[in-house]
Amino acid sequence: MRQRRIGGETGLDAGALCLGAMHFGTTTDEATAFAVLDRFLEAGGTFVDTANTYAFWADGGTGEESEALIGRWLSSRGVRDRMVLATKVGALPVPLDAPWPQAAEGLSAEVIRRQAEASLKRLGTDRIDLYYAHIEDRRTPLEETVAAFGELVERGSVRLLGCSNHAAWRIERARALAREAGVAGYTCVQQRATYLRPRPGADFGANPHVSEEVLDYVGSEPDLTLLGYSTLLGGALSHADRPVPEQYDHPGTPARLSVLGQVADEVGATRNQVALAWLMQGSPSVLPVLGVSSVAQLDECLGALDLELDAGLLNRLNAA
């Protein structure tokens, strides 16, 4: 798998596709998750994404399952130094059955320090390669959050910092505070991103679709890397029997899906592969976080790495 730089010149090299582990250890059982991770590694994959919340909403889930499973896999395969590990903090509800996101743990210094140590222990490692602020916390002063994340980098527990599900102005404000304080700031941004465009004003709650403002901001900041989750909309791009999420249900969607299918037929690829290639080859480029639950699904996604869309095809996909 080809590598790309994340976090700018002083960042890290990571695989061009990131494997999302949201359901590993809950709705995706350990044997299946291990098989997917093994295949990802075999294909040259190095970048794995999880969180301290995955998956608290599953039956019997606590939020610890995904990190703990990845820790067991890393230990059993002896491949920690080959992998780039990303995890997140700030979104776990306290208590688990409390309303979300109102009861999210937030991004206070105490939470960040405590949960970083817990994630390190579950992952069985001495460092987190990329640590995200999972969702916004407007109850805690941003200065406190920035300082706590910077402290983790200074002591070597974390290498890079990122934020997910944040407004552009909050990202810029946090980065400015980090510069002023002389500490590490966010260099990765993870947002919901897919080929379909959301309906204007669509409500995604605490997990917004990437905005034009965020795209413009990332495109103007050389040290920022944009990652996208929910890229394939749970199969809705490729399976007629899978409903398009209601936030994307508007008159422009059928035309966009039609062009996606036309391009896929012309280049001999699947719709999912074209959608992933479009994200990776766009401006700014989006590094997809893959949500797969089988080796077959992973193999289809890996095929996107070999697909080059020329300018004409990209223009058609953009204009649809």
C-alpha cells in the first residue's frame, strides 16, 4: 500500500487508507476482526483508527472493546512498530446510559490525561500515534484542552494531535492557541465525508458532514491532513436495497449516484472504489477511514488504491 504523510512535514507516514475499528469486539466478533486486521496488514496497511467510545451503544458495550481488541491483536502479531495507531477522547457518555452527546465526558485536562492512560493500557503500547478530540466540548475552556493535549505530546505519550467533528473556527482557534503557547496543535481533522452531498441544513447532530468552510481551511493549511469517515454510507452507494441516509435524500442525489455508476462502469471498478478514489484524488485530498466488517469488503476497498481518475472523470463526478 502506498504511504502518505499525515500532519505535515513533521508528521508521520501512514497508509493511504485507514482501517476503522468502530465495531471490532462488539458487532464484529474477534475472529472476524482479527482476519480483517491480518488482511489489512498483508496488503501493506499501517493505519488503524479507534476510540475510547467504541462501541458503548452496542448491546453490552462499554466503549473499551475496540481498543482492547486491537491491543490483543498487536500483541499476538508483534507488529506494534509497523502500525500507526489513532484513538480519540471526549465523547464517552458518563454514565454510559446517560443522554448523548449531552453527557459526553468532554475535553477537560483531567479527562484527557486519565483517558489517555486508559487507552495506552488497553492498546498495550507506550504511545498513541494520533490522538483526537472526538467531539467538541464548549463547556471546557479551549486553552485548557489545548494545554492538556500539548502536555501529552511533550512527555512522549502522543505523537500527533487531531480533532474530529469540529467547526472550522474552533479548529483554527485551537491551533492559534497552541502556537501562542508553544505547544503541539491539531494537524489532523476527521469529519464525515462521502461522495454524496448533504441536503442544505441537514442535521447530523454531533457528527457533521465536512463543511465547505472546513474543506477550504484544510486546503489552505499545508500541515493539516483531512480524514473522512462514513465514506461509503453503509453500502448505500453501491446497493440499491440500502436506503440513502435521510440527510442526503434530496433531488440532486439520484443524478450524483447515476454519474457514479456511469464512471464505475467505464473504468471497470465498483461504485465504492470510485467514491474512495474520488475522495483521495480530490482537492483537498481526503484520507478515507474504512468501516468494513469482512475481508471481502476490505478487499473491495483496497482496489481503490489502483484506480486513477483522470481530470475528465473527476470533473464529471464533481459537477454531477
